[in-house]
Amino acid sequence: MPTILAVGIQYHHKQPDPTASMNSPICAVLIYVPDVAAAIDWYQSAFRGSERRRLSEFDFTCLDFNGISLEIVPSDEKLSSGAAGTVAYWAVEDFDDTLAHLLAVGATLYRGPGRIEDNKQMCMVRDPWGNCIGLRG
């Protein structure tokens, strides 16, 4: 079975599924940053296999990551970048490889890693703008 790699996350599909977001209750993750262009570049390198998608009618570029839209948007007075409240956790096949990759591209360890059920691990890293990315695997 082919494997799609992204953030070291391995999703197993018979073939890449462009309708994956229709099979998941999560359709988009918005990430607030002060420098959108730099963050798009960083997230594309961090989420290996993500693809840029340009929505010209809205003058907007996002990343498609296995059917989930990573939408990098400007932080403002209502929503700043940084750690606060909600964190999306990504299921990873190889926890150590994923964590090493994210640290290599500039993330910093924020919490953990720690052991959880079924001998899995979890942790949080922060992107260069302070936003949290959760890993479980």
C-alpha cells in the first residue's frame, strides 16, 4: 500500500484521495502569523507533501495537506499568533522521525514528549511564530 508522507506523518491509502476532507470532520486549520509569505514557505517545508493551492478570486494561497486546508492568515488584534487554547494533534506513524524533522526545520519543543495509551507518545512543538502543532504516535 503506498504511503503519503507529510510532517513525517504517514497516511495509508490505496491512492491519494482528493476528497479526504469530505471523510473527516476537519476541513481546515487556520494558522495566524504576522508574516504570511514566510509562514507558507515554512509550513510547506514542515508538512512534507503539502501542496500550494492558489484561490485567485480571493487573492489567497493555502496548503493542501491530504485533503485538509492549512490556511495561513494574518494575525491581528482579535487573533494573534502563539500558544493559546486549542491545538490540532496530528497522528504520526514515526513519532521520533516526525519530531526530528520539525525541529530540523525550525520548530521548538514546547511540551513533552510523554507516553500515552498503547505505548504511544505525544508532544507539542511551536512554529517560528509561537503557534503549537501537536503530534501523537
